[in-house]
Amino acid sequence: MFTERKFFFKFYYIGGYKFHGSQRQGSIPSIEKSLIDVLIEKNYINEVRSSEFQSASRTDRYVSARGAVFSLKTKKKPILMEINSSLPKEIGLWAYTPVPDNYSPRFNAILRYYKYIVPYPYSYLKRMYNIDLDLMKKACDIIKGTHNFQNFSKKSNEFIKNIREMKYVSLEFENDVLTMDFKSQGFLRQQIRRIVKKILELGMGEITLNDFKKLFDTSKNISYQPADPNGLILWDIEYDSNVHFIVDEKSLKRLHQFFHNQMYDYWIRYNLFNIMQKYDFS
């Protein structure tokens, strides 16, 4: 009999219309619900509470993840492909590790890393708005460090400390794609998408650098819509030296095969619509 142990699992998921975010919400389809249903089906857990199931982070609908983490206690030795075989292809475990019983994937995380893919080609933004990357990089430098991010988060009726330390912020440009990277121990709700929204507005000339700086004035509540959630990826979560994830090669192969198939499908569809829009419909 395998002795009950606590494990962390690292997994990916692709956000979309199928799931109403990562957090379980009763019978509503979600990333967590899909995981829990399969873990019960495969006899890794009997029910959620006794298994101490916990996710390291929560993400909104349409947000994806490469290196999300959850924990559970189980009396069964983990076989990742056994779990993956019953999961939707949009979700997959690819690494795991035993951890001390008092470790929490949420509270023991020392760094969370998000990546945002701007949903417009750089060439389009340059042609339509003459987008200013240098100005956007200045905004990234301003964001770094410890600030009150009240005006860069979703308003809540709950008491939430809005002070966060942004350890790393960068803007990269490669192959006509703009990406932004953000690293911190923790983030507020919609914080990254709201930062991205204002940095893009700055680059497109819709606000000035002084307007951007005014967002740190917490005497005023400033409301606006965040950037598109489809571009946001929970890239990785880091822990201390006691946590050593073991990568499962078969699960990694499943991940790469799914990503490859999706890329091929979207490449065909991209070219289909690209060709069709050039056709003379007159």
C-alpha cells in the first residue's frame, strides 16, 4: 500500500469558451472541475476537502497556463498519463513532486511569472498608430518595484492590500509579435491585463506618460476595461529549493503533440481567411 503523501503537480491549460475560468464554481465547467472529476474517477482522491486539493493561482476565463500548479494528498502513486488520458486535450499534467505536508502551492510560491501576447501584429500597430516601443519600455521601468496598484486592478468590496512588488517587467519584439513579461510573488485580480491596457494606450498615443504616472495616485479611483484575456499566460510558478519537479516525458510528448496540432490547424485557418478576404466579391 502506497503511504499517503502530498504532491504538487505542474500542468498546462488552454483557456477558451469551454471553461469558465480556472476556479471551480459548482457544476459550471472550469479547469479545476475537470481536474477534480478525473482525479476522483481514477481513485486518486475521494472528495476535495479530505484531499487538500488547492491551486496556486486563479485565472479568468480565456486565460491560459503553461506552468500552473495544484496540490493534493493521495494514497496512490501518481501516473500522469493515467490522469491525462481522461482529461480534455486542453488540459494536461506534465510534472510532479512530493512535498512536505505543510507546503501550500499558493502560499509557498516565491515567484509567479506571467507572459502576455499582444493580440495584434506589431506591423499593424506601427502602420495604424505609429506605436512607440521606447515609450512603452519607459512605462515598464516605471512599473518595476513596489507600488500601490489600486488603479491597475479590478475593484472589490473586500479589503485587499493593493501593495505589490513587481520584480521584473519587460517588453519584447520578435517576428512581428509583441510580448510582455511580468514577475512578482503575487498579483491582484486583472492587474496584468490592466497594466497591459495602459501601456498599449501609451504606445498608441491615446494617453501621455504623465497620464500613465497619474494612475499611481490612489486618491482617485480610475475605471477602465482590461486588455483581452486571450493573450495572458500563467507561464510558471517558482518555489524554494525543497521543491524539485519531475518531468514526465510521455506527458510532455502529449503536450507538444497537442500544441503542434493546434498550430497546424490555426495556420490553415489563418491562411484560409487571409486568402478569402483578398478575393474580389464585387
